[in-house]
Amino acid sequence: MFWEEGKRRKPFSTKTKKIEWMLASGRKVYDSSGKLLFVKTSRCRVCKRPLTWGDRTYNFDHKDNNPANNSQTNCRLVCRNCHGKHTVIKKRRIKGFFGETVGHKTIKKKVGYKKPKKKPKKTKRVAIRDIFGDVIGYRTVRVRQSTTTKKKTASKKKTTKKKPRRKTTRKKKTTKKKTTSKKTKRKKKSS
């Protein structure tokens, strides 16, 4: 029912927040003795806006929208504006036994963080088969670059190598046909 609390978002631990704070600021997290360092100022991961510890203009966001996943890799420091832009909040009605609305459930959904591009694999495993088609073993083979990426790189090279054209006037070559007479041919043969 509406008075029962559902799955709540667990807050990140203070240590996780401080590590993310230092990573977002672009500084070292630990010193040479292994002690956790801390600075009062940091930056938003999305818009790079300067943030100050304790002024409540920032949030620590779950990247994968899983409230139970409080790992360090899932923590992301964002300002309130960016967090509001990239998180859509929807409300769903909770119906009672007779179909009446008893309460609302809030659903948060991620919309627009950029996902890192996957690098194409350089190698792949290929099965070695015998005459009958049974797998004997496996070997690693290099993957060829696809033709579409080759064309893209070739077109980029072409665009960078273009030079401005110069206006030049070309003279037309006139070729004269050599006319040889019978007398000149005889002289060449005799000599």
C-alpha cells in the first residue's frame, strides 16, 4: 500500500563521494602515504561548472540508474542543472483494491549522458575444423578493417591534401606532319 516504502535510493558513502569529487576536479586522490586527499572545489562532469563542497549545488548521480549499485565506477558528480536535464521523473498511479488511486510512485529515468564508443576488436577466435566439420581447436586471427572505415579515412585524406587551383593558360601544341619526299628517302637509304 501507499504507506509502505518501496525500494529507496541508497546514498553513496562519504568516501565514495570524496573520491569522485577529487577525480572530477582532475587531481590526485591519494598522497604518497595512501591518505585520501581532499580539496574544497571541483567541477561538474558534464558542463565543467565550478562547484564548492557543501553548497548543495551538486548531486552524486547513479550512472546506470540502479539505486542498489553504489560502486565507485557508478558514481558521477554533476551539477543540479545537468542532473535535471538528464533525468526524467515520471509518476505512476498506485491503484487500490477497488481501482481508486491510492498514491503515486516516482520513477527516475536517465536520458542523455553520452556513452563511450566501443573500440572495434582487433582479433577474434576462429574454430579449426577437420574434414567432417568437427571442431578440433581454436586460433586467434586478426580482424581486417572494414571497407566502410577505409573509405572514410581515405576521403578524409583526400580533403586534407587538396590545394587551391591556380589559373594557368595552357598553350595548345600544334603538331606538324612530316612530309618526306622520295628523294630524301633515297638519300637516307644510300648513306
